[in-house]
Amino acid sequence: MSGIVDEIRVNLSKALESSLQAARAGGSIKVEQVPAFSVEVPREKEHGDFATNLALLLAKPARMAPRKAAEILAQNFSLPWVEKVEIAGPGFINFYLNPGWVYQALPRIVAQGGDYGRVNLGEAKKVQVEFVSANPTGLLHMGNARGAALGDSIAAILDFAGYDVTREFYINDAGNQIENFGLSLEARYLQLLGQDVPVPEDGYHGEDILASAIAFKEKHGDNYAGAPPEERRPALVAFALEEKLKAIKKSLADFGVHYDVWFSEQSLYDDGSIDKTLDFLKERGYIYESEGAQWFKATNFGVEKDEVVVRSNGIPTYFASDIAYHRNKYQRGFEWVIDIWGADHHGHVPRMKAAVKALGFEPASLEVVIMQLVRLYKGGEIVRMSKRSGQFVTLEELVAEVGRDAARYFFVMRGSDSHLDFDLDLAKAETNENPVYYIQYAHARICSILRQYAEQGGHMPDPSQANFNLLKEEYELALARKLADFPEEVASAASGLAPQRIARYLHELAGLLHSFYNSHRVITSDQALSEARLILVEATKITLKNALGLLGLTAPERM
């Protein structure tokens, strides 16, 4: 599917090409071929509905001033619904269309319903979005929550843009953190049995670890009291991991996040993938030995230093399993691999891209979205700790405090590369200052209008029979134009992995709906005008709901 804006752009491009061909035929512009020009929507409204840089690109090959080239193109240009062509600045050509062009979108929106805004940008390209991937040794915190909202929204937008998307959670159930997890659980379990065993200093000290040890004791009693550590620790870890993963899955599901694949890091050890991957890199000359350890030649790919992949004690590093995991992704046929990492992983990006290249894949096919930290505010003060968990505020606690919709919107309303100040009081406020309330109220307000019309015995008019020429007011035109822009916004958000674009679009669309509502009655004594406005607000309702869905938010009918 394509939007009306894209279709207008295509028609303008064709008309410009015809204009240039006419100028070439007449000898007024002498160039061998048409340059790759663009037709874009200007940022400033006063610069028209669309603008092109064609004249600027013609200047050098045609050996003429760009404004002169623009004048010749404008003289040869013709499209019936273009009311005015204007030359601006160094040679941009601005097009002013008949205002009614935007109303072509309205029947299309109503007809497409839940599919309005879908575009085929991805052409079914296989994409994997891996996000959250928290250590399954504790509760999900605010950083994980932002990653969940970002990752799920990016996946939804890519799906809407025509990609074949898989959501994946990488379970870090191997390595040092699991060893420390086992030691911490063992200490808590033995303490419960009356033994004086300290929790390791670099272990896990949260109350949730104690809760897991208590649950293990309730199930097994003192059966493992005298067991050797190599038997006791794996039993504790297996029990607690299952418990933690179950809790993580529930927290994410309550947040509206569902995964297609839960991938175990341990499986890469169990099936030999890590050894096979390291052997493959050795064969290609990218692994060498030094000081008893094995190193990856990251410097061959422009990275500052080489990286250890197998320690001198023979144990693979986290980087080794990460390389094997990414190889597995490509072996599964993913053409675009998207990882969402916290800011503390920023330095890991160059070496991971180097490993992808060493494996024989295109580094650009791996895209890493780095997200900055979240600061939580309440009453103007930073919220530092959670009383219940002994850790930072958990995802579960956040959803209980502000609700799923507010949490998800606030996490994506700024770009991932921006630090986020999350205001708990604002997120809960039922006022226009709260962007989530403001947007959802726009949807509920339309539903109220449509209910009122139905209660009066009215039936939704047929868009093909409506007279949209009656919609001449500023807010009517602005609202219709914003609706027409939605497919373009989806495409831009998908290309830039930028859900904040949809968040901003929603807020602007809601603002236009509220302005229209405050200025004009929808149901009037003029039946034809009422029908045109009913279709306008119905199209707005559909678009609001579709855009809210991309961010995992609901579209309430009453508030």
C-alpha cells in the first residue's frame, strides 16, 4: 500500500521529468540525463505543499544558474491540481496544491481501516529485533523497561512497514553471572538451614534471591544441605532460573510485550556452536594465541584493540558466545539484525561489527540501537530505590504505579539516544499536560461524537457519496493533511528505527483534532456538512488507533 502523499510525490516527479524533457527538446536546458532529484514535503508550511531540488542539481551539468533552470522548468510544468509554482532561495521549486487534494485520503482511510498506514517498505525482508535480553538473575528494572518499549515498538513499526519481523529475547543463562548467581543462592539456602555462609561480595544481594532460596527450601527441605557444591548449585540455579524467567515473561506480557523466540545462551555451549564458530574464525585467520589465551583480530577491522575470546583457563568469554549467537542469527536467514543495548554497551558495537565482517556478513546488516539512561522523578525528586526489591524501581512496580500505556509512551517519546527524565506525577495526571491522556482523550472524544450521532438515529455516511468540498476551514484542512501524512510517518519511523516519530505524530494529530472540535460542531443542521465532518473524524479515529497500536497503547472509547 502507498499513501496519497507518496502518490502525489510520484506524479510531481513524473511531471518534472516531462518538464525537463520538454526543455531539453527545445534546447533551453542542455543535459545528457536526468539527475537523481527529490520531491519532499517542506518543513515550513509557507514553502508550499511539496518542493524539489531538481534545478539545483541541473546547474552544474547544464552550466546555468539554478534559478534560471528553475524558471525554465516552471514554464514547462503542468499538473491540473497544482495551483501555484514558486521559485525560492537558490533555486528550489515549491508547489502549492489545490487544498482539496488532502481529502482524497479520507475514503481510503475508512476503506482500509486497521490497515491504513501500512507500507511495503520492507518487501518481506527478514528482520530480527533482539531486545531486553536481561540477565535472568533478578527483576526487570527501568532500563529493561525502556528497552522493552523501544524494541516492541520498533518491531511493530517494521511489521507495519512490510518487514517479516521476529522478536527475540537472548537469555544470558551461562557464564560468570550464572556462577555468581549459584553461589549467592547457595549462601542464602545454607543460611536458611542455620549455616553461617556469607553471600559473595560480588554476588546478588537482592531480596528476590532470598525469596528464591526460601521457595527452594520449601520444595526440597534440607535434602541439599549435605550435597556437594557441584550438585547443589546447579539444582539451585535450575530452580531459580525457571522461577525468574517465568516472572520476567509475566512482567513483559503485562507490559504488552510478547516474543517469538526465547534463545538460551547455554544452548550455544551445549550444541558446540561456540567451538564451531571459533574454529571457523581460526580457519579464516582471525584467531591467534597469546599469553595462553585466544584472541580475535579486531584490529584487522579498524577496532582499537584485539579481544580475548577464550581465557587462559580455557573458558570462552562473553564476547565468544556473542559472536556465535550472531552467527546463528544469520544462519537462520535474517537479513537485518537489530540489537537494542544499554549505553554501557556502546564500546561493544565496533568489535561486534568487526566479528560480523569476519564471519563473512555485511557489517551494515547489524544495526545496534543504543539507549541512554532513564531518571525517574516523583514530586520533583529523583526516585532512587525500590523499597520492595532493594534494587532500582522494577518494571512491575512502574506499571502498577502509572499504567502500561503511560509507561510505554513515555519511554518512546524521546529518541533512544536521549537521556529520559520520566515524571511519575505527569504520567498519572488526567490533564492535557499528560501526552498519553491528551492523545487517548482525542480518540474517546470521537467515539463520543459517533455514539451521539447513532443515538440520534444517524448512520455512518458512505465516503464515496460525501461532498468533501464543504470542508474549507483551517482546522479541517490541517486535520485531513495530517491524516494523509501517516503512511509517510510509518515509513520514516521504520527507516530510522525511530518510534518517537509516531509518538510525536500522535500528539500533533490529537492536537489538531482537539482544535477542530473546539472550533466546529461535527453534527450540524446542514446534513451534507455533518456527513463530511463525520467521515473526517472517523478517519481520525482509525488513524489514532492504528498509530497507538504501533506503540503498544490502547485506544479507549470512554475516559
